[in-house]
Amino acid sequence: MALNDIKQAIADNVDLPVGYSVDIGGQYENQQRAQHRLMIVVPISIALIALLLYFAFNSVGQALLIMVNVPLALIGGIFALYLSGQYLSVPSSVGFITLFGLAVLNGVVMVESINQRINDGYSMQDAVFDGAVSRLRPVLMTALTSALGLIPVLMSKGVGAEIQKPLASVIEGGLISATFLTLFVVPCLFIFFSRAKFNRGNDL
């Protein structure tokens, strides 16, 4: 990175008097300040999402199941940054936050569909299969339209592209991994995470 080169050049070539130091400001300073804020905002956002999911489904297990989509989305976003040669920055961090929302939405749609079939009298295994199959098309359509809409941003080369590209790269890569992994991982884990919820319902 250019910043490391600057620091190394200063250390090698500048003999600072006692009590003097060098601070790098401008865009780098603003970026550092924004990243420190994001380190607070992102965990709070994830915690609030988990809390809302608990109130929506009245189940810690199902809230955790849906939150599994967050690391699934991270996989694609991180790979997209790596393959495109970009670094984690403020725009890419904002892209991750957006991606978390899309991934959680996919999980909510999937879990709600399966829950509805269980409430309609399906066995848990049949509800998982039928619910996952029924949500296949809506989840794929949502991901596809979002991904196609970001292609012009991803290919942009004009003014502001250095801000737009990291954000679009993260969302594109994360959508791919979150969509396909959600369609397989969430149904496979549903019974394990939901057993306590429906056992409690049977006891009542």
C-alpha cells in the first residue's frame, strides 16, 4: 500500500527532533475515522437484527438459523474483493451491511415458508422439502435482479468508480454465495435449529 511506503520512506529518510511526529490526514484520516465508527455500527446492527428475528419467530434457534446467512454472505463478498484485487474499505463495508440485509431477507423467506407448512399439518421433513422448493424461484429472482442491476456499477470506470466498485463487488459476490448456500444450508439445518420451537408447541 502507498501508505506503508510513505511511512517507510519517512522512517528511513527523516530524522525527526524529539517531541515531533508525523500524522497522515486527508482522505486517509477520514477513512480511518469512518472505519472506527463502522466497527461499532456493524455489531450493533447485527445484534438488532438478531433481536428482531427472535421477536418475529419467537425462537432463539430460528433466529440463529437465519443469522447463519450472514457468514454465508461474507464468504462471497470476501472472495469478490480478493479476486478483484481490492481492499476492505468504507464503501465495501457499507456493501457488507447491505449484503447482510439481503441475506437475512432470504433466510426469513425460507424459514417462514417452512413454518407455514408445518402449521398446515405437514411433517417436518415434508415441510422442509416443499418449503425450500417453493421458495427457490422467488429467492433466485430476487438475487438475479439485484445482481444484474449492479453490473453497470461494477463495470464503471468514470469519476467515483473507486467508491462504487468495492460496494458493488461485495454485494455481487455475497449474493452469489448467500443465495446458493441459503437454498441448501438453511433447509438442511432447519430441523436441528427448530426442534425446540415445535417441541415446545407440542407440549402446549
